[in-house]
Amino acid sequence: MKSLKAALATLVLGGAALSAGQAKSEELTLCWAAWDPANALVELSKDFEAQSGHSMKFEFVPWPNFADRMLNELNSGGKLCDLMIGDSQWIGGGAENGHYVKLNDFFDKEGISMDDFAPATVYAYSTWPKGSPNYYALPAMGDANGWFYRKDWFAKPELRAEFKEKYGRELEAPKTWTELKETAEFFQGREIDGETRYGAAIFTERGSEGITMGATSALYSWGFKYENTPGSYDMEGAVNSPDAVEALEFYKSLYECCTPPGYTDSYMSQGLDAFKSGQVAMAMNWFAFFPGLYKDEKVGGDKIGFFVNPAQKVAASTLGGQGISVVAYSDKQDAALEYIKWFAQPDVQAKWWSLGGYSCHNAVLNDPSFPSSQPFAADFLEAMGGVQDFWQEPAYAELLLAMQKRLHDYVVADQGTAQEALDMLIEDWTETFEDEGKL
């Protein structure tokens, strides 16, 4: 593939091929979460409107309400959404419940190959059953949980000297969770530029998915698995393994030692606020927010640095991101499929990356200029090479609520032990899978 700049330069706005044979103009509604990448997609989609003659409407719902709002829409057979950028965990229910149009025939007809997209994103965002050649979405928004830090604080000579004296290494972006905790402890309660700072903002939110997405960032790094054998639902000894217990104990210790006061129910927006307001030296959050952070006048530019989720026993990251699907209840499926065809083009994918979206297309990701195209691009590539995801079962919402409760009760509410929390989680999940006829 030509360089990203060249690809953008040759992106043609005429698009005669897309509009050829088009019967009539349609107004398509695309549903997604309300966040920075959605704004980038609005800008990108102006090219589709110019090329196709269709017009685009957008229904963006804040993340805390996104799943409830859109899953209710799908489960009721609603016609609000023609295109849905739904979470990776929805793919099983979208397929088995008939919410999403199966795209195999369309891909074959249009010459769209899933081999052109990063394997991890095809597996996670598109396939059901997992890993099968049955596609219900096109990979749309690659994402993983990563980290950012106050590079300007890390660069202060007096802090670097003190840190090296204490820990025997340089004050730099941590490579392991052990190093991360040491770094967070170093900053916790420290006065910098006349204000008290804290170590790290991590996910602790109970209501939707927050603490699960945060804690699994540690669990996966200790080698956590949901099953001993994929597809068997044999969770005993996997979910509650000694390594899993150790990882969960570590996450709790990080919460207790090194987070801002009152940080008991925090997720994406609270973590961003804590970092932007200068409360914390480091924060976990989704790569999706990194372009906006880098542009932030107060904490961006030279003041911010990025790093991939730390390894411990293995290198791994919690998967975010989504695929784009055609909603089976739409009366405008042909026009919606035109959008999928347009979005799949390498040049469109290159522009998507340039605007702040995260392309999953190999032509973009494997371009020699990609790692240096943004200060977080190389970390993104590394993260996507080792991503792991939550259950993608049709009953994922029930499975997720159980994990949210068990983790929050242990980590934040200080109830019981890590072993007990994971043992009870297996009981919860076993009941769900029995109800589903999987056990």
C-alpha cells in the first residue's frame, strides 16, 4: 500500500462507482456511543454522502447508557438504526438472535476479504461462532485498554534522582505491573508544582463494565483464562487459578495504595477528568481517547506520554473496539451495505485513522509510516497483537453483571477474599450457562 499521506491525497470524492445503479437516495441512521471517535466518523461520512447521494444521521448515546439503550432497540426489533457499531461482546447475541445481517454473501460479491483486516479484530468484532468464517460485522474501530502518563513530571531531575535512589532504575513508563505500582506509590500524595498529586486512575465503576475492563487488564497479564478448553465452559481452575487470584489481589492493592480519594466508582470520563485536572501521574483508558488527549492544551503535547498495558507473566491487553453491522430490521439494508462497502476501502480507512478513528485494515496498520504517524501508534499495534476479550456469548450482559458485582465487592467494598470472589463468580457463570443449555 502507498503511504498514508499518499492514500489520503488520492482519496477521490467523486465516487462514481458507489453511486452507479443506485435507485434512490436514502437517509441512513448509524448508531454508536457518544465519544471522540464518533465525531471523527461524522466528518469521515461526509465523503460517503458526497459519493453516494445518501444522507447520514447519527444516534450517539453516552457510554453509561449505550448498552441498555441499543440492546433494547435491537431486542424490540426497532427500526431506528440502519447501521450499528455495537460492542464486541454483542456479536454472539446479534448473530443468534437475528439482530445483525450475515455479511458473507455480500463480502463475496463485493470482493471484501476479511484477510485484509487484522486477525484479532476479525475474530473479536466479526465472527460467530468465534473463529468461524461467519461474519456479522466489518471491523470498524480497533481499541484496547492502554495507559498515559505525565511525561513532564517524569522528566523532573529531582524526581528522577529520588526515584532512582529508591528503586534502582530510571523513572520511565513502566513495563510490568510491579513497576507500575512502584511508580504509582512514588507519586501518591506527592506535592508537585504546589499541588498534591496521586498515583494512578484505574477503573472501579460498578454499574456497566468499568471494573471488569480494568481488572482484566491485570488478570490477562497474569495469564487469566475464562475456560481451560475454549468452547467447553470448564471454568474451574481457570477463572479461579492461583495466578488469577494473585492478579486480582494486585489490582485491589493498586486501588488501595495509589488512587485519588473517593475513587470508588470511576470509569472512562472520571479517569480522563482526573488526568486532565492534574490529579494523577498515570491513568488507564481506551486508546480511542488518546488522540484527543494528545491535542489537549493543558496536559497534551510534550506533557503526555503513552505506554502499552504492562506485562507481568505474559503480555496482554483488554480488548475494546467494535465492528459495524447492518441491522436486520432496517428497511434500507441495500444503502446500509453501500456504506459498509465504502468504509472497507483502504483509502477511506487511511483517512479514518488520520481523523482520530482506529482502522483495523492491514493496509493502514502495516504501512511503514504507521508506527510514527502518532506518538501512540506503535503502542496500539503492540496492544492489538495481544488483546483478549470478555465472553461474547448471547448472555454476555448477565455474565458481565455478575463479574461487576464480584469484583467491585472485593476490590472496592473490601468484602471477602480474591479467591472467594472468583469462586463465587464461577458459581454465577455456571448458573447462567446452565440456563442457556451450555452446561
